[in-house]
Amino acid sequence: MSGQSLFLAVRAIGAAFAHKLWWTSTIWAAIITATLIILLLWLTHLSTWWWLLALPIGIGISVAMVMLIIFRLLITYVRPTQTTAQREQVGKFVEKLQFASEITSTPKIIILFRTIRSIAAPRSDNYLQSIFETKDLRKDFQSISRSFKKT
């Protein structure tokens, strides 16, 4: 397994995992934003003094939107070009990884952070290597890595 194909496989898995987190975050942000706007409109209908609350809420919503956009751009930048078969393999692997995270009760953001840290600053106690020691995950990861070697 070459270093380049390994790196591309890890990037693809990290990007797919981050994309799932991004969708969840975007949905929650939309729900919270809609709730805050409805609440703000109701409160301003009661008294005009509540318009003072509109500024911090507007700033908060704007900051959240900018963060979501930046996160999405980073995911797009990191994600390598993939064939349909590679995308399906990566998707199945991420599903298994999410299942493993649910069994171990590890938050998904922690798994994503540790995955990125393992890529950016490899150490002797490599997190990815310990995840991939699991028989099925290791076999799936090697298959994904080999598929990137072909491209």
C-alpha cells in the first residue's frame, strides 16, 4: 500500500465523515435559526424594545452561517476525486465507523478530530491505525486504499 493511496483514502474517509457532520450541523442550525426568528418576531410584536435583541441574534446567525460555509469549503477542498465505486466503498466504511463510534459512545466530532490529527501529525499511537486494527474495518480500509492506487 503506497503512501499516496493511503493518504487519499484517509482524506476521502475524513471528508465523507465530515460531510455527514456538516449536514447534521446545518439542519440543527436551520431549526434553531427559524425558531429564533419566529420568537423574535413574536416578541417584537409585543413590544418594540425587543428589537434590541435582533442585533445579537442577527450577528449569531451570521457567524454560524459563515462557519458552516467555511466548513463546507474545507470539506470540498480536502475531498479527493473519486469514482462511483470508491464513493460507495467510502460511504460504507463511514457507516461502519459511525456504528463503531456509537458502540464506544465516542462523539463523532472527537473521531473526526482525532482522524484529522492522525493525518496532520502522525505519532506512535496512531489513532487511525488502532481503529483499522478491527478485522472488518482494516479489510475495508485496505480495499479503499487499493482503489485509490488505481486512479
